[in-house]
Amino acid sequence: MKAAQGSSRTNCFRPTRRRAALWLAAPFAAFSLAALALPAIASETPRAPEPPVKIEIRSKPIASFDTRDPQRVRFGMLEFRGGIELASDYQNFGGLSGLYMMPDGARFLALNDRGRWLRGRIIAEGDRPIRIEDAEMAPILGADGRPLGARGWWDTESLAMDGGTAYVAVERVHQIVRFDYGRQGLQARGQPIPLPPAVKEVPRNQGLEALAFVPRGLPLAGTLIAISERGLDAAGNIRGFLIGGPSPGDFSIVRSDDFDITDAAVTPAGDLLILERKFSIFRGAGMRIRKIALADIIPGAMLDGPVLILADRANQIDNMEALGVHRNAAGETILTIISDDNFNPLQRTILLRFALVQ
């Protein structure tokens, strides 16, 4: 994409109609694969898994979030701490759609929507990210050692962690797969978990897009929260599901301003943060984060919450899809947000960091 005059790609969204069409077309390029029959995940003889591959990720600093006012750092209830634009020559890098930040705020586990793990370490100065080191990628494996993508379960969209257990949602087939990541790492083999029948009612390409696991000591402890991208209830609001935990059931989140949900994360204070995005040919991209108290999420609830940040094409955003949360040494809640470039050269993979202002 052509850089803005006197800057280095300061604004990725000033799309022509042709660019916007390409932007929209990229996620749909492989839709025909979803029509393939999906055999049982563990139906064949186990085989040796493909080993993880070390990759190099290049980083370019993003010094300011507001392209009109580079000195501005406060955006709603968030404070911008820094960002980087990421690129790699490895063919499977990109399309990042799920993220979990380890408690140290450096190590992370992520996945892309082609059924691949990515893990690495964020090198930072304070909370400002500088580069990625120790990066590895590997296929996400089924119980038989075959990649999930080889069975058509390639649209892996979200990730949650319960200690050493990882949960991955596969959107188009309405599945959540559990992995023993703590013991087996990137070569862990996944097993589908039982899901409420209502999950199957969500449209195939508007299915489970956000996962969050509630740890001990918080309301809903032990619950896996799963939220659809745009699976709507009868009132036109977004459907969510409480899986396991003390009170399993369904709930809804108010949908507004054409935003769809792309990820969620639980804060140490006991709130659920919901990452949302939208795109318009004429207005470009939008990003929003809302906060909902975990104590308010009960079966049958209709939920809404305050907007922490609202960003548009005047800000350094792309197709923002992945959200991770950790607490820094000063006790602040830090949000890490990553974009999904859809493997489209007109888009970017960017990593942004914000602090939640109390």
C-alpha cells in the first residue's frame, strides 16, 4: 500500500474501491473448502506430527496511534504504550486471530485462521514493544496427529488458556478443541469438547469468534466463555455461551453500530473485555473495546458495557482480531491487540499495546 507523504505507512486505511474490494475478498477466498465433508477428528492411525519451525519476524515501530496528533496518548479509557508492525518471509505467517499473553507479559501463544500456532516473546522497553524473538510456528494438530486444517477444520479463530490447557474455537464447524499445551507444547493433540446444542444454530461463518476462560477467584470461575462473531438472537443481538463452570447457559450482547465481535479476554479485576471491529468501503476500518463485569454474565442476560476505546481509519488499526491481557510490574492492566491481515498484501499485521486507565 502506498505510504502517506512524509511518513511510513501512517494510515493503512484510505482505501480505493478496488482496494476495499480486495480487502473484503481475502477472507472469503477459501470458502469452498468449508463444503468438504468433515470426518471424525480421531478416525485414523496416529502419525508423527510436523515439528515446530523457528521463524524470523521483522518489526517496524509504530510511534503514535493517532495519525493526526502524534503526541496524543489517551484514547477513551486506554493509554497508548506503543506498537510494532510485523512481517515475515515464512509463508504461513499472518492471519493472526487469537492471542493469549502469559503472566510475564513477554511470552505469548497465538494462532492464525489457517490452523497454525505461533508462539514467541515480545521484547519491550517498559510496556513499549520493540520486536519479537524466539518465534515458532506449527500446525494445530488433531487427536491423530494430523493438522486440523487437513480435515477442513482450518478456520481457527480464538484461543483461551486454563493453566496449561489451551482451548481453540474452530468457527465454521462449530467446534472447540482442547489441548494439553502445558505438557506437549506446540505438538499437543486436540480433542473436541462437548458443546451446547445451541452453538450449532449459529450461522457457519458467523460462529465462535471469541473465547475466554475465567480463572479461580473471579465470578464464573472455571467457565469457558464463547461468543459468536455475529450469530444473532431473535432481537438481533450477539449470542454467547457459558460452557462448564457454576452456571452454564446462553446470554446475549447488545450489537450496535455494525460492530462484530472478534475476541475477548478476562482482566485480573474481574471484567470481560470484548474486542470488536467493523469495515466499510467508504469509512474504512473501525475498532472498539467494551467492558462487561463478569458478575453480570448469567444465563439469559442481555449485556452491554462502557466503551473503553473507539478507533477508526485516522488511527493505526487494521483488521483487529486478537486480544490478550496481563498485569505489568506496576500493577497496571495491559492490553495487547493484534490484527489479522487475511494474508492480503494490502493489509498489515500490527501489534498494539495500551494500559487500562483506572
